[in-house]
Amino acid sequence: MILHTKNIGLTPSIRTFVEKKVGSVSKFLKPAENSLAEARVEIGKPSRHHKSGFVFYAEINLKIGSRFFRAVAEHLDLHTAIDFARDEIERQIKEQKEKSREARRKPKSYKVESGK
């Protein structure tokens, strides 16, 4: 996991929190996918002058083999922004797995030729 910050300092507690939350996504991956996964996380403030509103953001870019998942969340609280971004990544992974599962279960269509 590669962690970047923007306009904030990276404390050990924030690093630990991000590693724990983003690491929890691995339970949705197969062991082979887990070794191929690369996560890039950016957290921080969009600028130094924001004092109110959605001040913090979290961006997670997760690459698993040739598949790419991306989530961005903004919130008043940094920890909540990280949680929302992680939840979005989990939703995307589940959706992609369901699509591939449905594609395997879908019956093949056969052409029926009329016999003349």
C-alpha cells in the first residue's frame, strides 16, 4: 500500500487507521488476487484555506491484475472520509464479482435452424 497525504501531517495513528481499513478489503479477494493487489491511497485537505464544509477527502485507487477500482470520498472528518471510500471500493469489488458470477451461470444461447 502506498499512502500519500496532501496539506496534512501523517501521524502514526492515521497511518495505522488507513492500513487497517484498506487492508480489510483483502477479505473480498482470492489469495492469488491478494498478491497482485496494489493500493494507492491519498488523504488530506483539498487546500489549506478550507475551514468549514467537506474539508477532508480520501481517495483509494486499487489495482488487482488488470482490473482497476477507484473511490473518492469527502467529509467533515478524515476517518469518516476514509470509511466511505473503503465502503465504495468494497461495493465495486462485490459488484464486479457478481457480474463475473452471473456471466458464468448464464446459459449459452443456441441457434435453432429450421429444417426444410
